[in-house]
Amino acid sequence: MPASNIQPEADQFSPLTEKQINARPAIRFWLFSICALIFAMVVVGGATRLTGSGLSITEWKPIVGAIPPLSDADWQDAFSKYKTIPQYHEINKGMSLTEFKSIFWWEWAHRFLGRFIGVAFLLPFLFFLFTKRIEPSMTPKFWLMFLGGGLQGFVGWYMVASGLTERVDVSQYRLAAHLGLAILLYGYIFWVAINLGSEKTTQQRSGNKLFISAVGLTALIYLQIIAGAFVAGLKAGKSHNTWPLMDGRWIPNGLDGMNPFWRNLFENVLTVQFNHRAIAYLLVLAVVLHLVKAIITKNQTAIVGAGLILIALLCQISIGIMTLLKFVPLDLALLHQAAAVILFSISIWHVKSLSLNPR
């Protein structure tokens, strides 16, 4: 395609070259691949949390830490360091080296996958950058992604550090920050990928009620994921394992058992689980209203998107209920976490589709 025919696609800095236009499919595939890796990272991170493996590696060695113990002496050294932290003395005292290895490998896999994502992002990025295949307006976005990934690694260690001295597990606040940043990074990369080549159109057509409603749904889904992180951080899913009632009531007693009140939202096991349920019900209501609005306005794009979100949401809630009733088995819990990312992805895609089909 000659450059003269792509002037409408030019960004704010300079007209795009044919090389940049032709590179779009490869760049989009690269970004979707990174999203897939982050998706896997979230699932492995969930397994690390649920198996109590997150504190098995007590040091942060971003480079040399990629090499696991290779000899009996190395394993004994790693095990001896684990024996110095409260989690070992209060929960796992007397565990064997074999048992230690089972939790070590989960945490090592999580960290190794993080390092792999960094390499998988940086090397193609540098190739596209130095061969001038990246559109000028996109370069800052890719640097932001890279810096976000680096920050995520630091936040991950900051989370682990919270459980090495005085606690037997990591801080639920830091866990929520770690997961929240991962989902934000995933969402941003996914958004850039699906908008590659159409950012200008999106900006011009985003001022419509259905679009704004879809953005609100996406934000609420993100809030629900954060609420789920607090449930996981407090192991709140292993209490009050009945549904739809909690302690035999729709609104259980004890939601305000801590002072000041705000602590209940993040530290009271009962309140944290209740909030997670309440946001799920609110989401169903919001999605149904969004779907009704789409039907009234006869916006077929919105009807399809809202319908997909509703189906994914109901599946997610069903998995969550089964996870709760069965006392959080690993397979169901990981499926619940993976389904949350899928729901978030569908919602982002829905926002994108409405930005191009206003009503």
C-alpha cells in the first residue's frame, strides 16, 4: 500500500510508513501473546497463594534467582532459609525437604514466568523499535507497558516481604495491589492490541451512553477482582461456606465488628466475603440493565456484547458458588480466577466495539 493512500491513518507526529502499517498484525499478535502469558501468570500466582507457596523463596534475586537449586547442598540452603521465617515455625514446622520442594516449585515457576514475560516483551519491542516498525504515537505506550511490568515485579517482592518477619502469610493489602496491578497491565495491553490502527476512531466516537455504561461495567468488574484478592488474602472463602445465606441470614451479624469501621472492609473475614457476594449481585443487575438499554436502542453490537458479558458473569458466579460450597478446592479456585480475567477481557472488547458503534 503506497504511503499516499494511508494519510487518514497518520498519527499526530508524522504520516505512517508502509512498514509500520504492515507491521500491525505482527505487533498485535505479540501483544496478545503477552496477554496470554500474563493470564497464565495470574493463574500460577493464584496457585502459589492457595498452596501457601509464596514465602518458600525468601530472597529477591531478579537475575541469578532464575536458576533453581541444582544440588542437595543448594536445596538444603534454600530450605534452611525458609526455616527462619514465621510461616515455617507456626504452620509448617517439621515439614520434610520433599514437602518443601513442592511449595518451592510453585513460587519459582511464578517468578520464572515473570522473568520470561519481561524478556518476551522487551526483545520484540526493541526489534520493532529499531527497525522503525512502531508507529511514533505507540512508542510511549510500549515503554509504559515495560515500566509497568518492572513495577509489578517490585510490588511482587514487596508483597512477599510482608510475610517474612512478623506474619505467617503475605499482607492482603499488598496481595490486592499485586493482583490489581497485574490486571491493569493486562487490560491496558489488551486494549492497545485491539485498538491498534483505530485509536483515532475510538477517540472520536466514544461519547455515547452505552459506551459510558460499558466502561462502568468494566470498572465494576475490576473492583470485583480486587475484592476477590482480599477474599484470597484473608482466606475468607474457607469460612461461611453456605449460599445464598451467610450464618443463616441475608445480611449477617458482625459486618461492623472492627473499629474503625473501614477496617471491616479489608480485614474482617465476614465483611470481605459479604462484599464480594454483594458486588456480584450488583454486577448482575448492572449487566441486565445494560442489556435492556441495548435492546431498547436496537444496538445489535451492544446486545451481543452485553449478552456475552451476562453469560460469562453467570458462569463466573456459578464457579464461585461451587468453590465456596466445596471449601475452595485448588482446581475450582483457579478456574474462578481465570474466568474473572476472561470476563474482564470480554468487557474490554465490549467497550471497544461500542466505541465504533455509538447509539
